[in-house]
Amino acid sequence: MGKLQDKVALITGGASGIGAATARLFVAEGAKVVLVDLNEDKGKAFEAELKALNADALFIKANITSEEEVAHIFKQAVEAFGKVDIVFNNAGIGRVHSSHDLDYAEWRNTVNVDLDGVFLVAREAIREMLRTGGGTIVNTASMYGWVGSPGSAAYNAAKGGVVNLTRSLALEYAGQNIRINALCPGFIDTPIIPEESKQELAAITPMKRLGQADEMATAVLFLASDDSSYMTGSSLIVDGGYTAQ
Ligand SMILES: NC(=O)c1ccc[n+]([C@@H]2O[C@H](COP(=O)([O-])OP(=O)(O)OC[C@H]3O[C@@H](n4cnc5c(N)ncnc54)[C@H](O)[C@@H]3O)[C@@H](O)[C@H]2O)c1
């Protein structure tokens, strides 16, 4: 029996990168998956790929920055599968930009997706889990929630916010059987990292390579499943040694 047998997992940013790799692993562990993403083409194609493997998968196009759309996602997930046990709160964006040239609109957009959106999804997840009696939430922060870097002030501020949002929500719901932890990836080989930066980022990583999305998925499975049953409010840094420097 899989580690997530009969569980329903909702994954934002589920059409690509870390979210998609996690969906594949969750399905292999027996979960039904709800994939949420802005990218409809990728999302639908991935839903079809999982269904071809006989998995229960549902793609929903939605923007995590919209309160209405986030509420609707959970409604649709419950209609389809009856409940939501696990939420991988993972959708995010990132761009490198000098701070003195950063438009306020771009700052707002980054914080809106990477922090406000994470809150909106977590809030709806908690509402659903209070209804059913519990669950687990894994928020994707970043190693840049722990250390700074030049040229990513908005992203890093938002990710630091996710780390402390995770602690605060975890404390608030620890008594209600809802565990909330964060994943803090290092440089992972996904479409969010520009091709031309990959070599340089590998070179500044102690393990001298980028991480693979599959190596995040195993960490998310740990945080989402009973394997981490005594963990809440924690951040799991999986970064090839970067923040140990
Ligand atoms: N790849 C890395 O090096 C790295 C490092 C640290 C943290 N992260 C974080 O991991 C998470 C996943 O990123 P990834 O590397 O898999 O990148 P990715 O670009 O492959 O996946 C992100 C997905 O999120 C979706 N998305 C973006 N904004 C959205 C919105 N408003 N509503 C719904 N969906 C939206 C995108 O369409 C995309 O499919 C992000 O939160 C990212 O910040 C990535």
C-alpha cells in the first residue's frame, strides 16, 4: 500500500517543475491529485498523462491570487473527490531585477503571487481541513527565505514571509490535527530557472549541480505523509548545501 493511499492532494503550480514531479510521486503512492495552475495547456496535458496511468487526476485552471478562484478550486476538488487531505501550496514566480530599478508594480506582483497567494490557498485549505478533521499543508518557500541574495528582493522577502507564515499558521492549528511545514529548495532544474543561468548556479552550489524536481518531491512526500507526524511549523531546506556555507 502506498504512503498516501486514498488521500486527496491538491497541488498548486501542479503543471510544471516541482509541483508536477510531486504529483507523479503522490500518484505512485496512491493519492488522487488535483492540479491547479495558470498554465492550461501544460495542466491539461499533464492531467491526461496521469489519467493514462490510471490515476485519479483533475486539472483546474486558476490563479492563486484570486480569493474567488481559490475558493472555487477547493469546491471543485471536494465535488470531485469528497475531501482534501493534503495541500502542496507551491505555485510561485521569480525574476532577477536590481532593486533600484524595480517597479512597484513588479514588487507587488511578486509578493502577491509568492506570499498573498500562498496565504489564500493555506486559508482555504485550513477551512476544508477544519471541516474534515485534519490534514497536512506543505508551503513552498525557498532557501532564499533563509538567506539573502542580490537582485531578488521581492522574491526573497516573500519567501521569508512564507517561512514565518508557516510557523504562525502551524502554531494556530497544531491542536486541530493540521500540520503545516515548508519546503525550502535550493537551485532546482525547472523552467523557473533561465537556461543561461544554470551552469553558474550549479557552480555556486557546494554539490556542484542543480537539484532535480524529483529530489524535491521526495521531501514533499515526507512532509505531507505520516513519516513526518511529529513535525509542524518547520522548514526543510533541500539545497545541495548552499545555506550551510
Ligand atoms: N526551481 C527553483 O530553483 C526553486 C528554488 C526555490 C523555490 N522554488 C519555488 O518552487 C515553486 C515551484 O517552482 P518550480 O521551480 O517548479 O517552477 P515552475 O515555473 O516550473 O512551476 C511554477 C508553476 O506555478 C504556476 N503559477 C505561477 N503563478 C501562478 C498563479 N498566480 N496561480 C496559479 N499558478 C501559478 C506556473 O504556471 C508554473 O506552472 C515556486 O514557488 C518557486 O518559487 C523554486
